[in-house]
Amino acid sequence: MNTILVIALILAMAATLFALIRGIVAFLQTTKEDLNAPEGSGPSPARLKQNKMMMNRILFQAAAIIIVAILLMSKGH
């Protein structure tokens, strides 16, 4: 059981890193036009991608924390 949780933890950490890097790349690709766009025009595709990647990062981090908590609880018994 612990082996499966450790593998799941490694996968969750890798997914977190991947989402973080993709979010940073999307942030760096923000153009001057995106920054100077009028307020009422809605979010640009780059901003939507940034938000999606950062939300994925948060979800993967939460999964990793839950897995660590489960591992710690199983070690305590």
C-alpha cells in the first residue's frame, strides 16, 4: 500500500511541477497587446491558459498533501 502511495506522491509532485512550468511559460508569453487591452474586452486566451495551469497546480499540490497525510497516518499506527 505504501509503495502505491509513494508512486502516487511522485506523480502528483511531477504533475505539480509540470503545471507550474506551463503556467510560467504562458505568463511569459503575455504580449504587450494583452497588457494594454481594454478592461471590457474579457480575458485573453493567454490569461485563460495561465489561470487553468495555476488552478491545476493547486489541485495537484492538494493531492500531494493529502497523499503525504495518508502516508504519515499509516506510519503512525
